[in-house]
Amino acid sequence: MAVSFYNFEKLHTEKSREELLEKFSAIMSKNQFIEGEENHLFEENFAKAQKAKHALLVANGTDALEISLKALDISPGDLVGVPSITFFATTEAVLNIGATPVFIDVNPRTGLLCPESLERMCQKFPLKAVMPVHIYGQCAYINEYERILKDRKIPLIEDGAQAHGTFYSAKRPVGSSENLTTFSFYPTKNLGAFGDAGAILTQSDEIAVKIKAIRNHGRGPLEILGRNSRCDTFQACVLNYKLENTHKLNQDRKEAAKKYYQKLNGLPIKLLPDQALETSSWHLFPILTNSHEERRELMKFLSSKEIGHVPFYEQTQHDLLPLQKFSGEWNSASFFSQTVLCLPMHPFLTQSEIDEVSDAVSLFYRS
Ligand SMILES: *Cc1c(COP(=O)(O)O)cnc(C)c1O
């Protein structure tokens, strides 16, 4: 039985199609295509869900990062710390505002930005901001970063593009901290639009005003240079509609993760630390193999059984061509990128699909 990596068929049901088409029709009647009522509604609802004071919609998750950097007055030439393992957009945002990335190594087990490496990079470079990533939906070590950065007055921007439904601790969702937190609503994220969209969460009234101005050509009370990073009303409408069910879908991901843990227990691979079962949104389900060759063989084996798998992220940031000239640390990240493999993860995985995937991985290691 083939097992796919994602499942959009079950996510977008016939009923949701009909209900959304009605809402789209209402937007067309009002001719409110940009920053309409649905935008304000979603910003309110999303802020409430993430326990933040303000949620500001923007055009996509990369813009959310760029605009956050600008809102904190990070300027061309400034140094910004980014983890050596992340999706390229994190570093891209730094480069696009003319700042320079400094790579910080990751924890070898989780791929999350490593506090000890952060401490070393802070001593070596005058960092102006640090952008940890809640990678795979795990919760990054925010308390430890804050302990290192507070006295140095270096702000954090949390990249929460994979963290809709991630918690720092019971009842404290990602987005409720004092840092700026960014989200992406790219269709494959845990909360996805029917196109591009993103958001920034903040507790600061002042920063919220600034973000509103930057996303809309600098309009408003501030005299600053902005750009166009507005979110259209259709996307806000989809997000508002889907937000209601997101908590339930994240619970279903967690249940699937728990089943994987039961089935994969005892194999010579590493899973994320058990804590992830409490705090992660399970955007992805990574396992760590023991060597690059072993991962290659496992991928071949899974392909032969038509089981979806993706080696997110198979290169460190420093491995990427446009980034090879930048400095930092990536020792643990190198091994991580060569051995990590993501197995199918979505809210609609059935027990028999989980059995199929787990049995294939078991068979690979036991034969
Ligand atoms: C998806 C993603 C982004 C970028 O989001 P876009 O909406 O595609 O611009 C940024 N960071 C991380 C970690 C992501 O996974």
C-alpha cells in the first residue's frame, strides 16, 4: 500500500468547498479584495488563539521575517544569527534587507538552534538580532536564548512558520512570548491558505503600528519607507475558516506521532526527544539515521514500497551556494543534514498507514 507524504484530499472536503465558495461570493459582492473584514477578523482570532496582543497579516512567511527585521531597525551590514538548519527563507530574509547572516550550530538530536553555539557566536560577533526557528514544529530553547541575549540587549525573532500549534509549555502557545514571532500560511503548513500568506505576532503596540505601515507602502502616522506586503481578503477568508479546525488537526498529528513512537520503539534510529510529544505541532516527523549511506539505502527501500519521505533539510545553510561565504558554526548541523529523514505526517494518517510505514522501517533495519 502506497503512503503519501501529505494529504490534501481529506483536508479540503466537499462541504468546505461549498461553504468557502459562498464566502468568496460575499467578498466579490462587497468588492473588498484587499485588507477586507475577513483580514481584521482573522487577525483578531489568530492573536487570541496564539495569546498575542497583535497579529498582523502580510503577504507570506518570508516577508513576515523581513518586515520583522525592519520593524526592529536592523540595517544593511548588521549581523543576524540564524540556525545552520532551517528552510532557506530564514537566511534569505536577512540577506534581502542587506544584513549579513551568522550561522549558529544546532543541537545534534533536535536540529534546533544550540544555546552553547549561540553564546560562542555572541562573543565572537556583534549580533544585532537572532532568528531561531521552531523547526519541524518543535519548540526552540527560547528561555535559554533569552538568558544569553537579555543583558546584551539583542532581540529575538522567532520563525514560527512550522509552529502553528506548538507550545512553550502547557497553555503557552508559540506567539505568546515577548519576542516578535512570524508565521507562514503556505498551503503545506499546519494552517495553510489557498496561496501565499503570512503573519507577525507582537505584544508591542508601537511595533504593530510600524508593521502596519511597512506592509502598506509606509502609510499611516509614521514617515517610513514601506512596501507592498498586503494579504488579500480571499486568503484571510480561507484562514479564518480553517483556523477553527486547526487545533483538532494538530491533535490528530500528535496522535499519529504517538503511534509512530510506539511502533518505532527499539529500532536503531533516533526520534525527537519525548518532550516533543507534549509541545510539538508535528509539522513534520523527522527520524535520525546513523550515516549518510544508511539514509540513502533507507530512502531507496521506502521508494520501492511507495512510501513518501523527504530529507528535510539535507543541506546546512552554509552548504547552499549563495551562502558559502558567510561565517559561523555548523559541525552538528552537517551530520544532522546528512542523516535526517522525514516520514509521512499529516492529520489523516490511518493506523494501517502508520503500520505500513513503521513495518517498512523495521524491515529495513531487521533484515
Ligand atoms: C515555509 C517557511 C518559511 C517561508 O514561508 P513562505 O510563506 O514560503 O515565504 C520561512 N521559514 C520556515 C522555517 C518555513 O518553513
